[in-house]
Amino acid sequence: MPYRAPISDFQFLMDHIVGFDQVAATDHFADATPDMTQAILSEAAKMSEDIIAPLNRAGDLHPAHLDNGIVRTSPGFAEGYTAIAEGGWIGMSASQDVGGLGLPMTLTTAVNDMMASACLSLQLSPLMTQGQIEALEHHASDAIKALYIPKLISGEWNGTMNLTEPQAGSDVGALRTKAEPNGDGTYAITGQKIYISWADNDFTQNVCHLVLARLPGGVPGTKGISLFMVPKLIPDADGNPGIKNDLRVVSLEHKMGLHGSPTAVMEYSGAKGWLVGPENGGMAAMFTMMNNARLGVAVQGVGAAEGALQHALAYAQDRKQGKASGSGSIIEHPDVRRMLTTMKADIFAARAITLMNAVAIDMALATGDEGWKARAAFLTPISKAFGTDVGCEVSATGIQVHGGMGFIEETGAAQYARDVRVTTIYEGTNGIQAMDLVARKLMDGGEAAFRILEEIEQGAEAAKVTQPELAEAVWQSAETLRETTEWLVAQDDLNDRFAGAVPYLRAFARVLGGHAHLASAVKGDAARARLATFYIKRMLPEHLGLLAQAREGAKDLMAISADELAA
Amino acid sequence: MPYRAPISDFQFLMDHIVGFDQVAATDHFADATPDMTQAILSEAAKMSEDIIAPLNRAGDLHPAHLDNGIVRTSPGFAEGYTAIAEGGWIGMSASQDVGGLGLPMTLTTAVNDMMASACLSLQLSPLMTQGQIEALEHHASDAIKALYIPKLISGEWNGTMNLTEPQAGSDVGALRTKAEPNGDGTYAITGQKIYISWADNDFTQNVCHLVLARLPGGVPGTKGISLFMVPKLIPDADGNPGIKNDLRVVSLEHKMGLHGSPTAVMEYSGAKGWLVGPENGGMAAMFTMMNNARLGVAVQGVGAAEGALQHALAYAQDRKQGKASGSGSIIEHPDVRRMLTTMKADIFAARAITLMNAVAIDMALATGDEGWKARAAFLTPISKAFGTDVGCEVSATGIQVHGGMGFIEETGAAQYARDVRVTTIYEGTNGIQAMDLVARKLMDGGEAAFRILEEIEQGAEAAKVTQPELAEAVWQSAETLRETTEWLVAQDDLNDRFAGAVPYLRAFARVLGGHAHLASAVKGDAARARLATFYIKRMLPEHLGLLAQAREGAKDLMAISADELAA
């Protein structure tokens, strides 16, 4: 069941739907010519198809494991990682100042999407490193940048994020890990961190942990948190890995999926660390990393969904069953066709949203414009939650398309569903994303939201000539979404927003998906118009139920007591 | 995380929502007095809580395995099975003529729900046996009934269903297993069957396989299929297990979940079998078994959802995180409260539908009335698909409530999701259920559907006095559902019905759930009214998007070619 990268979808989305031409037209991204873009997509596709995808099953069957304190990775992962590093894919969006290729995040997003389809558990490692590079670029001292970033980009070293502690999950501010000055400009880090992805491996020369900890006198909560670089091996005077730091992998988790990605409990016992960013400024630095990572996780969802779709499609085209017309395969049954088309239409919508998000990030960087920044910030939680929900839903439908075979592990369909399941949870649960959207991201009085809604309405106006029926449906959905957005902005009690945050976020994504599909119907060929018609007529109406829920507020909900729920 | 059976929910639903009083008022079920009902619920609860639930994790961690051709079951399962058998729970709805208790299916449904919450993989074994008993009651000769049914009821022997073959899944008619007359009234069965649940074990004295096979000259398709009883050990003259039959477990599947339930590939090599029902009448007999089993599988979904809800609730009440008011636990966050309330409201709706279905089955049996039969037949696919979808969705939300812990297997939340996943597939995929609903179950011109819709509208009329807002919403939803039902009935091309079958079925369930919740608001206490308000205002509107999809027909969908999907 070989993976084939959907290059033409990426190219179409970039050329016609998400406004990548604006990015390529900036001085900052002058290198991102059409030729370069095409070359990147085609090279990344080749590597993902030929080298990464064949590793996926082994990652599930032979999980990373702990062997005398060292993490041994799944068969072939070392070679796969080397291919990713040597391809230059880790640092492709890092700035050229620090040795990166300085290419747009839009391109990195497409490449990450492909690698995620091919092998989610391996792809998580470069994804974490990409986030670390970005955090260091923005917040680290020149000395740390010079020492670490080139080795992270080359893949000689890899990066991790250490936020969570047993009592501090979504509430990062509750963390207890301590950092005490050693008197020489370094700090002694002491504490336990959990859920550390790719905390160790047997293929990089060093592992660079970015660790959140509290300095003496750091106030409780997030404002008293600082960020530290804590390498597994302390670099010597030449910058080579030297003596072992006082940290260790205590254990690896036994997870529902993503078995190829080691998830560790880490113990820091006075480990030597270097401050990144200002004292007590750890959360700001961490948010740089997390915003990048949130889009990265969104793309994991989309990529996994693509893998699941291709897997299910191959089965449905091959499997003969019942009185199907045409080929006689189950794909000729309307309900199987409906499942597969739903999967494909949702992937197109979610992928469009992640690429729109990446374009906004690129434009913000290239222009410094606050509007682009606000747009990127607004789209990030939508990308993350919708992209990963689509990952879970599409992979669940993929199992269903397989019938009984879907429940048998050897088929591989179940692995997509098990692997992608964590993406709705890590980097901020999808509930946290939705709360971020309706609280922080509407603090501007809805300005960023209304700008996007105007754009959708303008798109629908323009589409009325060639696609009147579809355009009207999208325009109407944007109006309903606008009314709900106005209602949310008017609620002073944040709980009234939070109660409907998840359905609101999903409705926003549904309507944005309608916008992308409508543009696809206008600018694409007949096949794209058919897919858009399916989405807009059959899937977009979901927003009605979602928005009804989003406007109900908290009162009735919170009146249902915990005791009642448990009764 | 102990399971507590929701006895008060069962009692409330039976007393006030699903019309169990009608069942108890029939002569046929005169034994089902209020005292008896209460005693049954309380005894089954006790066993499920104290004996069955503690086995659930071991079933996952120590799967059934094949040892020299014999299936070794998970630790404690033998004792659990014995408790179920000795409690009389296997044959509780078998008629008294054959040694059963002759109690209503409504009560069996409640008991199966509890056992499914406690341990889905073990509960599947008595569920299969219940289906076999019913098939034998209706179709077997007196000799077979007398020999097999008492031992199936006592739990000394257990029953299986052998339908599927590698090339014959949803399309049962494609099966190739042969039955050749031995000349002594018995038959030699030869062929391979797959996905055979509980095909063997190490705790019953015999395993009774009901096997679909084709007699010489049997026409192709389902009309040439006959049903055979093929015991693992051939009963001797005294009816005790004698010499080994020519059948064997070839292998067990490695599944996503339900590890405690052995799923076998079976090889029949001229095994001795006895005809059940007439020659070439196998499908009719099998449908008896399958209709019962479909409701049984629906209840597996509901039961698993209940287990997942209780698990998530306990976590949410215990886990402290963030600036939550009140208890300081995450249950005080509106989004967590929303997730848990959604889970609870959906379980109530799905459970009400399965019990309505069971009441219709009981009334059909007790009165012989065609209207009740049609109602039971109409509700069965809705129960099966909605009950199991709720199982999957609620258990997925249960993982989400746990945050990062949900992805860690030791927590147990993931097991609910993995175990219940197969229920949307086996006993006819949920797509097949929906096709059955819009084709066969609307062949009466929608009569059964419209009767139910009238009942919903009458319920809404009656509720207008005390719950005007909720009643109006439910009435309106029934009207929209009626329009779509009329549209479906008017479509001559079945593909136009099939294309929207799944969303139509779900919308029907949503509206039926609204009906049940509305009755609950009218007849229950304030807490029930609050839950009903949540469901009707926030969840019922989902039907709008679903029904829009149900009315779109097949043309646009089937115009999207398989090649386009794969492009």
C-alpha cells in the first residue's frame, strides 16, 4: 500500500487558493521561485514515498524501548532520520543567518504534511527540532544560537520540549521544576518532566532539551517561569558533545499509538542548563515554539488523514463485494463512495486552512504587518483543532471502509487512528485551542475574525457568476458565523464563550473549508468542482448545528452539577 | 475506577419513557412484575460490578491465545463466565418451554448493557449464545432444541455464528463453504470461516457452531444457503460431549481491541453437522439470530459508552488543573463539563432507543401484532448504528477528557475506544444498517417510520404545557425528519436513498433521542430536565446538517469517480 504524495493538491492550493503568490512576491522570500517550490515538493515527495513510508509499520510493531537508560529506536528509524536531516528538511524555514534555508513556512508545511503521512512517529522528531530552532532564533543569546542551531539544522543533534509535569499539564504555570544559579552563568535544573517526545534516541550525537523551570524567587504561575537549554551531553570548548549531564530517561510510556516515538519521563538532578531569553520570560519563548508546533501538529493530523485515505482507497478499489456496478469493487457502493469523498473533501479543507495559516505566518515575517500577525494567530488554534480532528475522523472512517479488516492490526488502517489520536491532545488539547480562540483571539473585538469573514463573503460574491448555488451557500454560512461571532464578542463572562468554544471553532473551520472549496470550484477543473459541490452541499450544513450550540452560553450547562453527571 | 451500574436510569427509562408497562401488562410476560424487574436489575448490577468489571483490564493485557490448537482465555474469564451462566443471565429471555426464564428482551437488554460496561470482550460470549438460542428456538428440530438449548442456557456449552468467509463479508451470499449429505441425516461441512468470535475457549465443555454453508445444487447467492449446527465435540447417545469433530481453530486475529475475545479463523474439514431449518432456508434462520444480535451489539456500544463516561467522570472529578472554580477539579471547566454532559446525554438517548426497540420486540412476541413487528424491525438498524456510533464517540471523548493520560494505556480510557471500535463493523457495518433502513425498512411506504414520527409529535404536543420551548424544538425536528422521510420514500432509484442513508439514520436517532429526553424532562426531576435541555438545545440541532445531506441523492456523489478520489 505505497504512499503517494499529493503534489498536485499542494501545488493547486498554493497557486490558486491560499495566496502563496503573495509570499513568493516578497523580498524576504525571493528564493521561493516556482522552480524552487516545485523542486522542493518533488524532492520531499520522493523521500517521503521511498524512504520514510516503508518505516511506518515497523515503528508500530517494534516500539522504541529503553535499554540500560538509552532509548533504542524502531528498525530503520536511524536511516530515515538521516535522510530527513541530509535532505535539509529540518532547517528549511530557519533563517539563513543561522544556517537555514530561509524558505517559507508554507513550504515546510507541505513537506511536514508528506512526512506525517509517511510515518507520523518518526516525523515528530524533526518537528520538535524545528520548533526548538525557532525558539532559539527568537530568544537565545548569540552564543547559544551559534553553538546549537547549526547542529540542530544538520540533524547531528535533536531538540525536545519539556513543559509538562505530573501536576502541570494544561496548567503549565503549576510546574515545580527548579533552576538554581551555579554562579558561573549556568543553572542547576532539578525536577521531573513527563510526556517528553523523542527525549532520547540512538541516532543523534546529542539531545537538546528546552526545559521550563522556576528560578529562586520566581512568582507562582506562568510569570515566574524561565526557559533553559539543558543538553544531554555538555558541549566541550570546541562545541562537541562532552561529559554527561545530570539528567536521565526514567521510563517510556506505553501508548495507544505512535509507538515509534519514544515518550519519556525525564529526571533532572541538578543538570546544567543555560538560560534562554530573559529571567521569568520562559512562557514567551515557549509560546514561540508552541505556536509553530501547533501548526506542525495540525499538519500531523492532515498528513495522517491523507495516509488513511490512500490506504482506504486502495482497499475499496480492490475489494469485490456485493452487487456493485462498474468495477464491481466496493467503491461503487454509494455509502463507500460517500465515506471516501467525505475523507477527501475534509482533507482538502483542513490542508487549505493549514496552508492559509502558514501563508499568514510567512507574510507576517516578511512584512512585519500586524494584520498578518493577527491572522496567523487567529488561524493557529483553528488549524490545530480542526486539522487533528480531521485526522481522527478520517482515520476512523478509514477503518470503517475496511469493514472487518479495519479492526485487524495487520491491515494497517487501525494504526493511523491510534497514532493520530494524540494530536488532539498534545500541544494544547483541542479544548484549550478553542478556549484560546474565543478568549484571547477575540480580544481584538473580533477584528481578525471579521476580516476573514469579509474575505469569505467577497470570495462568495465573486464566485456568484460561475457557481451561484455554491456561492450562496458559502455566503449564507459566513453570515451565520458572523452573527455567532458577534454574539461571542459581546459576552463579558468568558464562561459563556467557553461553553460553546469547541463547536464555534469547528464551525469556523467548516466555513473556511467552504471558502477554500468554493475557490477550488471556481479555479479548478471539473473534478475539483464536483468535490467542492459535495463539501458545500453535504458537509458545510454541519455549521448550523454547531453554531446553535455555540450560542447557548454557560448557564444551562454549568447548572448541571458534577453530582448530577455522576448520578 | 469501579463500575457502578446505572440502575436508576434503567428503572426510570422502563417506568416512564419506553413503555415497559405495556410489556409487563401482557399475559406472556406476567412474570415481569415490578418486584422481579427490580430484583433482576439489582442482581445483574451486583454481578457486573463485583465480578465482571474487575476482569476488563486483564482481558486487554493478556489476550486470549492459541496453545496447541486450544484457545486459552484471559485471566479470570473462566470464573466470570461461570458467574454469568450461574446467574441465569444467558437464557433469561429464552422461552420457558426450552428451559429459559421467559423474561422480556427489555430486561435482557438492560442486563447486557451492564455486562458490556463491565467487560465487553467477555460479555460477547453470552451474547453470541443468546442469539444462537433464539435461532434454535425458531428454526431447529425438536431433537436439536432438546439436546442443545438446555446446555447453552446453563452455560455448559456456548454458541458461535459462522457467516463470514474471506470473499464473503457484507455479501454473505458469496460464501463457498459446502455441506454434503452423509446419508444418515447429517452433513459433512467443508470450508473456511473467518472472524468467528469466541470460536473456542477453555471453560465450556463444548462449542456449538452455527455454520452457513451451501448444499449440493444450492443456487448462488443467499437463496442457496443452509444453516447447520456443527459442534466441536459430537454429542454421544446421552447428549454428552463425545468424539472430536473435524474442525479446528486455525489462528486468532491480532485486533485493535477486544483482546479478551478470541476471534478465530475456523477450518471445517468434513465436520459433521445437523441441518437447522429447511434446506436453503439458512438466511431466514440467520436473520433471526442477527436481528437479536444487532440489538445486542447496539447495547454493547451503549454499555461501553457508559463505562467510558464513568471512567472519565472519575478522572475529571479528581484531577486538579488550572483556575477552576468550586472543587478546583477540571470538571469545573465549561469545556470539560460540556464533554461529559454530551457523553451522558448521548448515552441516555441511545439507551432509550435500544430499550424502545426491546419493548417492541417483546410486544411483538407477546401480541403477535404486525405493527409491533414492523416497529421492532425499523428500530433495529437505528439502535445498532446509533448505539455503536455513540460507543465510539463517547469513548473518544473519554480519552479527550483525560488529556495526555488518555493516550497512556495504563489509564484504561483508550481500551474502551479500542474495544468498542469493532461494534460499528460487525453484525453488519453501520453503513449496511443504514441501507437496510432506507431500503427494506421503508418498503412499507414509510408506514413504520411515520407511526414513530406521529408518536414523537404527539409527545411534543403533550409536553407543550410544561416544556413549551423544548417541545417546540422536538416537534420541529420531527417535521423536518418527516419531510426527508417522504423524500426518501419517493425515490425509486435506491442509490438516491443509499447516498444519504447514514446521515438519515443518525438524524432519526437524534430526533428519537429528543423525544426520549423531552419525555424525561416532563416526567423526571429537575436534573433530568437539565440534561434534556442540554440535549434538545445543543445536540438535537445536529439533525439539520444531517438531513440536508440525506436529501442530496446519489447523482452528484457518484459523478465523483474512483479515479478522481485517487488523483
